[in-house]
Amino acid sequence: MLNYAVWNSESQKAFKMKPIDSEGFITDHFLLNSKAAEVLYHKYAKEMPIIDYHNHLSAKQIAEDQPIGNLTDAWLQGDHYKWRGMRANGIDEHFITGSASKADKFKKWAETVPYTLRNPLFHWTHLELKRYFNIDLVLQPSTAETVYEQANKILEDKTPAQLLEQMNVEVVCTTDDPTDDLAYHNQIAKSDFFTKVYPTFRADELFFIAEDKFSGYLKKLETASKTEITKFSEFIAAIDSRLTYFNENGCRLSDFGVGEALTIEACTLEEASIVFQKRLQSEVLSKLEINKYRSFLFIYLAKQYHKLDWAQQYHLGPIRNNNSRLVKQVGLDAGCDSIGDFPMAEFMSKLFNTLNTTDQLAKTITYNLNPSQNEVFATMMGNFQTGGTPGKMQWGSGWWFLDQKDGMEKQLNTLSNMGLLSRFVGMLTDSRSFLSFPRHEYFRRILCDVLADDLNKGLVPNDIEFLGAMVQDICYHNAVNYFNFKK
């Protein structure tokens, strides 16, 4: 129970903001600015199942099937979007990632929400309140107690699997290290859950050869693969073992998300072996040696993904852990990553061309974090489209700082100009929260409004059924056909 008797009066004085009218913000026609947009969304998009092919949900939490219990846990645990908003609002870290009570953390979030107006957090917050808890109130100090109690009452009985089913989530793909035993994925596969949960092979740790943690990681890889690693060929054998294991357990995607400038250097197997052996002997590696090792690994892994008929994902462009003081206090994923300005065109061109030359380029999805590179990414993917797989090379949905209304609209428009929007595999949450799935609704409403605006301006034929089928493909069918998930 939140103690608002004192807090409300003191907070409103400090708040300096008139309470927001708390009724009816999220209507049926939210973000839909014409009758055509309403028809496209409500008739064609709204009821389509969700394929969430990239997120950071916990397979353990799904498998254990225990009620979430508390809105603070569901909303604020690990959510660096909200953490950044709270810090920008002057909230002390004690109430963000510190030891404050769940109730106190929530009321500080409620205090922040009105100040997030025009930030996507404002929309997401209220979509989630409406869809999961049927709450129409705008979250703010004056409504916080009601929201907290009503949501917690529902979450006392709602498990993650039930929340996923409630949002009609057909598939989720978690993000998993190659050393993961996938025990929880196996447990879920044997359950009668509505939602299928598949792993994704996230190989970032394999690339950190120059860091102190690499030696410890090799030990984990040895244990997971039951392979002693004393030379590069054994390292590769261990990786192959894990790829096979992931594939047998339903994995159909890989991912990569190291945030820094990347290059592709010519590197033979012999050269990579020498660099790896030097690292095993604790010798200092030059920048060129590191890049050669990484380049070999990029190409080797990508060829294996092609062999397995996986889709490979590349999340490119963040500059991570900028605030070293905060990272030391909070740990990694503290919420101090931002948009980098690394050049990406040459890296993608060399990598994809090397693979394409030997016809070993897998289905590929790239995501940029720097919006100035929208056209760079969209046109690069068009260079390597091939017959046989519609939309084989995908420029992915607005990612991270770009998965908001402006970012989504720009991505849709640039993709339309430079490629085929009709072949797009659609939205994902990239989230750690089980309450994030209204982001698919958010995307679908924006997609329908963009297409309807074209229709109203006479830029596309006045054929709602044709446009509706296109909407359903982007929301669902394209992803089903593209990923070929295990039945």
C-alpha cells in the first residue's frame, strides 16, 4: 500500500504541473487519422497474431510460470528506457536501480510520467495500462495509488505465459549465449503454453578476444560443448557443436550486437589460428590481429548460419557504457548507451559480398541505430537480394532509440522508397518486459495510418482489400514464411 497522504500533497507542490485529464486518452482510433486508417487497423491488422522474433525475455521466467505479482517488477526491472527518463527528471538513483522499495520506485515513475509527454514512453505506458489492466487513467501522482493497486491485483495471478497469450503472441525468440544449456526452452517446449519460445544464437562474447573475460568465457564454452580448447580448430569445433545444439532446439536466428566500429580484413584460417594461439598464451594482440580474428569469425559464423538456413541479424551502431561512473555503480546495461556515428557501409558491403561470392549469404536482417544511416542500410540490403527468397535481405524495423512514431514512419517511408515495404517482416519488441507487446499495436496503427494517408492523397489505388492484405503480410505472414520456425 502506497502512503500517499503526505506524499501527494508534497509532490504536487514540487510537481509544478497541472494534473492531466485522466480519462479516455487511448481510444479505438488512437494514431489513426482517417476512416481508411481505422478500417485498415481494425479490420485487417488488429487481430493478427504476433511473431516477436527478437527480444530479451527470460525463458526461465516463462518456464517457471509464476505470477509476476508486482507492477514495479514488470515495468521497471531492467528497463533502461524508463531509467533514462527518470534520471532526466532528476530522480535519485536510489529510486531507479537502488534499494528503495517497489512502492517508492513506482511512485517516482508515476511522478515522472507526465514529464515524458511527447516521448514514446508516454504512449507505451498508457497503451500497456489499457491493454493489460483496462486502465484508462493517465499515470501521475494523483492516479498512482489506483493504478498500482489495480495492476498489482491482476499481476498477482498473471504468469508471463498468460500475459503472452493475452496479447496473442504466437512466437517469441529470446536472445541467448552460445553456452546456454537451453534447459528452460526445452521445458517450455514440453508445456502446453500458447506461445512458442525459441532461442537465438547471440555470439557477441566470441568476438571479445582482446578482453580479460575471454579466457573465462572459453572455459564456459568448453563445459557447454564438452570440448577441450587448446587450439583454434578445437575452438571452431566447440562453436559448431553449439550451433548444432541450438538448431536441434528450434533456433532459427542468430544475432550480433557489439557496439563499435567494425571492419572486414582478409584473414586465412592459418592467420586466425596464429592470433588465437597468441591469445591463449596471454600475448598482447595488435589491432590488426584482433580485426583479422574477428573478420574470420564473422565470415565463418555467417557461412554456418547459411548452412543451417537461419536468418542472421546485425544490430549495428550503438556506443555503449558512456557513463563509466554509472556503469560502476549499476553494472552493464545501466542505460547509458547512445547512438554512435560509426561508418557501417564498407563493413556490410565487404561482409555480404564475401559471402555472396560463394553463394553462402544467409537471410539477413540489419538494424541501424543512427537515423542518418537509414538510406545507407536500406540501399545496402538491396544490393544482395536474390531470387528464390522474397525479401531475403531485410532492413529491420526502427530499433532502440528509433522504435517510436517518428522513427517508425521514417523507416517505413525509406524502406518504401528504397526497397519493397510489402516484403517487410515487421515489428519486434527488443524488450526485457512481458508488458511490452502493445508496441506491436503501436507499429500496426502507425503502418495503417501511413498507408491510409497515401490512399487519401491518391498516391495508391483506392483498394482497401489489397492494402489490408499487405498490412496482414507485414504484421504476420511475411515473418511466418521468412523464419520457418519449428512446428
